[in-house]
Amino acid sequence: MSQEPMPSVPAPAPVPPELLAWARQTFEAQQFLEEVREIEATGGRTFESLIAEVEAVVRPS
């Protein structure tokens, strides 16, 4: 039984400095940590609930 070689992963593209600056300005570490803790406590969300939320935004009733 032969194993096929794993496909190589492309090198990441460099991130433009202005995008990094924007990300640093908008990222809130405390909010991020709170949301991670909520995911850990609740087990996260189902894919179906995420799709339903996106559909509600796209097609408001």
C-alpha cells in the first residue's frame, strides 16, 4: 500500500502594511477572548445556525 505525497502548501502572501495597521486598530483583544470563552463554554454554533443568521441579514423579512 503506497501513500500519496501530501500536496505542498503555498507560502502565505505578504500582508500589506495598511491592512496590518487597520487590523491593529480594529482588533479588541478583550472582546476576542470573551467570545473564545463563550465558544469553549457552549461548544460553539452549528453551521446551520450560521447560515440562518447570514440569510436573515441578506433577506430580511
